[in-house]
Amino acid sequence: MAGPAGLIIAIDGVVGAGKTSTAAGVAARLGYRHLDTGAMYRAVTLAGMRAGVQPADTEALARLLGSTQIDLQRRPEGTAILLDGEDVSEAIRRPEVSRRVGAFADSPLVRRALVSQQRRLGAAGGVVAEGRDMASVVFPDADLKIRMVAGLQARAQRRFRELTAKGVRTTLEEVAADIRQRDAEDAARDYGATAAPADVIELDTTGMTLDEQIECVVALARRHGA
């Protein structure tokens, strides 16, 4: 049931299924905040790479987490990711960060710090939270829980178009290989899921446009009282 501020909508799913773009569009349509949790992990990864901190070095990682400020700032063009005041919205999407984010996301230190922050940000409702474990771990009691999936080729093509549009030099084959690696890492990762699978609505976006994805989720949200 929607609270005074609105629903908590949790969007989970595989890499490249369209979680971020769909969540941003849904948030804009409903007047909700967009909580891009994957970007938060990417920001920690970028901070670690810049500081030369390895995910296994718990002491250095703890110091990094204690001295690093990550903010999600709502702007007319979408949510900006700030790392110690610097807009890193583009930098965190680069392939070299994508290849390292899984190692940092596996760290219990990182996960505890970010999950706690994410829950605080979304507790009041009126939020579209998206990320790999939103519907199962971070917001297991969300009003609406969606898992987005899509075929590998469709996901690779989408991510390749996004990267090339931003001037990143890569190939479709490299992007597909990165996604396969992330899929394997995610499949082996224990998120400590607490939500029952029956609570989650699966949305296959393989043949859908972004507008269709947004419209579908908005319709589901309206049915849940948004």
C-alpha cells in the first residue's frame, strides 16, 4: 500500500536489461526520486581505483569508505552521481569501472555501508530504486517489485550504443564479454535474498523499446496505488 510519499518501487534484474533508463523514466512520470544503487557501487569502485585500494584490503577499504561522500543529486536531465562533490555520472559507466565493480560489490564492508544508506534514502517512499538486489535484499517489503531480464545480444547492443554515444571506444564483442562476466559473477554471488520469488514480477525487455518498458512499469505502479 502506498504511503504518504508514494510507493517504494524496487527494480532488480540482469546487466543491460534497461533498469537504469527505465527507473529514471518511471520516476519522472510519477514524480518520484530515482535511486540508482548500481551507480553508488560504481562510485565506490571508481574511488577505489583512483586511490589504488584493492577490494581485499579491508583496512584501506574501510578508510576509503569513511572518507568518501557519495550523493545522488536530482537534476532536470536526470540523477547526477557525485563523488566527493565531483560529478562522475559519465566516468562510472566506463568499461574499466564495469570490469571492477563486481569485486567491490562483493565486499561485505561496501555492501553494509551502501545498503544502509540506500534504505535510509528510500524509507519514506516515493522512490524508484533499481539495482541488482533491490527487490530481494534492500527493499524486500517494497510495494512493487520487478525483475527485468533480456537476451544477451539485446543487452550487449544496448550497452554498446550507450557507450559509443558517450564517446567510449569499445566493440560489441568486448561489451558482450563484459556482460557475460558480470552475469557469471552475479549468478555466483550470495546477496542474502529475503523476498519470496512469487512477490517479484518478471519483465522481459528483449523486444521492448524504452518507452514501452517505462509505460509497463508505470501501469503496474498505478495498479498498486501510485
